[in-house]
Amino acid sequence: MQKSAAYLKRIFFHLPFYVEVSGKSQMMNLTVYEDSDAKELALMVARKFALPTSSADRLQVEIEGQVLQRAKLRVNVDLGGQRRTLLVKRGEDAQAAARRFGLEHGITSEGMANLAAHITAQLARIAERVKEREEGADKGL
């Protein structure tokens, strides 16, 4: 975890990338936090290293792809006027994600149960959309 502004930010992953600095190719590590916005992050890197828009677009796609490999769902949770991002990681169920998030943020057991129910509903919607896409692909749509 890393402290930033008024709360702790959880590091989600590091993404190595190459950039030309003073005529030499150098590997950099981009820190992606659980609440990072892929587009905003890619644009920030592009501005810092004077990269073309196409490079920012490719970096955004790579960040989004890495997030999808690691998380099933991102949920914004309002905690008394402060927004926090809850990630349901691959291999984690709704109850485990709600409990982990609840313990980190001082949420009551009733709040964790409500959060788990919300996560379960969101995951069910995602599964339904995936099934519809697969069925559409099977029919040649």
C-alpha cells in the first residue's frame, strides 16, 4: 500500500514499458493502483515522455487488458462521501471481496452482506452478458 492524499492507495500491479529518453530506449515501471483510470494514466505517461497519441492509446489498451486479466469486477463504493474502488479479483468470490474491502474500510457486517449481495448481482449480470455473446457467436450473429 502507498499513502496518497487522504487515504491509502492499493497497488494493483506494475507494468513495465519502454520509452526513449535522450535517444536511448529505457525500461520504466508504471504503477497501476486499484482505482487507476487506464486512459488518464496512459495520457499522463504520454505527456511526461512526449509520446504520440497512438502510443498513449496502445498503453491504455495494455493497461485495460492487464486489469481484465487480474480482476472480474470493479465497483465504486461510496463511503460517507468518499469514493473507493473495490476490485473482485480473479479466483475471489463476492463474499471474500466484500469481507476484504469491509475489513479494510471499517464496514459493519451488515454493510459487508449488502456489498456481497450487490457484487453477486453484478457478477451475475456479467455472466449473463458473456453467455448471450457466446450464444450469439454460436448462431453466427
